Amino acid sequence: MRVLFCTDGSKISYHSIQNFACWATNFTVDILCAIDWSFLPDTVSVESSEFGNMCANSANSILEYSDKFLSELGFNIENKIKMCGAAVDCILEASQKNDYDCIILGSHGKKGIQKWLGSVSQEVASVADISTYISKEKNSCQKVLFAVDSTDMTYSAVVNCIDLYDFTAKEIELITVYEIPDYLFLEGNIDSNWILDIDKKQGTAASILLNKFEKLINDKGFCVSKKSVLSGTPAPEIIKYTAKSNIDLVVCGIHNRKYLSKFLLSSVSKRILESSKSDVLLIRP
């Protein structure tokens, strides 16, 4: 496996690669640091200015420190990449030039003073054509939650994930959420037993779905410790579950919606990424 580790020199970015290493083995790392002066007016030229030199020196220091830090932890470093431009564009350009399996990013959240990774992580996850691992804090890297549904995309994502990552001695949990239709417009016109019967059938179908994924994971040599069927709106239910169960990593499949703005995406995986405190691994099918 080959990964692109993106860092701005912050602790959370280094936590992301450390967390990632708890789930993956035998991978090589390219380190990317972007010099982002895209916020400046187009009329300002900084390439040969003192400010440009300061940015370049800062990036060099971050890359050198990252190389030393990761090497001391036993990581296999291949390339150190310094790029100039908007951070998202730099990451996407670098990811397209090489055959990476995953992009690794830290996320600082949306509050307070942000460095570039704070908001960049979500945009990269939305448009990158490879899988993305995003971490918000150092955690125990023990409990992983697969959020699944009945789509072929999700099945392919889970197969891809368990083929690439090592969940030996980890607590694997499966969850699926079925939505409850709004029957208010039918109130008074149908038998309430019919509604209960539909709900029961949905719950049964969800249990069968989880059994299917459990067998898939078991056949790969891993053991599922818990399966949960919930009803409601998927994203909020999954987010609440991750917090209550102290999940360290949420694995989601994500559709290929390349070049669509993150603000146009309303997928379950995007909302989990925005609101969950757990690490999130978004798998492209």
C-alpha cells in the first residue's frame, strides 16, 4: 500500500498518520506540505519575495521534521513533496500523479483559528478519486464501525477495506439504519397494524443485510463483535452511536462525485465526517 500523508506541521496531522498505522501494515509514505498563498491578490507576486522565501523555508522545516518523526516511528518514507498553491489543488494534483491507495489528513474542525487542514480535509474527501483517511484526535484505535446499506457501492467499499487493512485483534462493529417513512398523510385511512408490519419487515431485512456483511468479514478471517439495526435518519443515528459506543474509526463507502462542490454533497458519509469525533475512512468503490 502507498499513501499520501498531508501535513501542515500540526499535532493533529501527525496523530492522523499514527492512527492510520494502527489499521494498516506494510505501507510506504509520501509526505506533502503545501505552501498556500492563494489567499493573496493576483496582483501580488511572492515567488521571489522575502515572504515567499519564508514560506518555502517553513515547508522545508515541516518536511524535514516529518521525515525524522515518521522514520523514528518505523515508517517507510519514499518522497517528500513541496508544492505551491491552494492546498486542495496541491493535494489532488499530487494524488493524481502517483498510484496512491489513500490520502491521510488531520482535521482541526470548524471552530477557532484554523490552519489549512481544518477545512481542506472535507473538500479533499468530497472530490478525491481515491480513499481518504481523516483524523480529528489521537485515539485508542481499537473499535471500528462499518456503516453499511444495501447498495453495491457499500459492498465494494467493505471488500476493498478488509482487503487492504488489518483488523486483527480489533473490535469490529456493523451498523445499518433504515429510514421510517412519514405516514402522517395516511393517518386515519389505514390500519396501524399495516405500519407495524412494514416496520417489522424493514427490521428483518436490515438484520439479513448485517448477516451478509458479517459473513463477508468472517470469511476474510476477522470477527464481528457487535451488530446493530437502528431506525431513523441514517447520519444522525450513526453519529450518536459512534459517540455513545466510543468508536475510534468509522468506515463508509462514498460515491464517485468528482468535481462537485462539497457544499452540494448531502451524503451520509459527508455528515458523519463533519460531525463525528471518530476518525473516518471514506472508501471509494
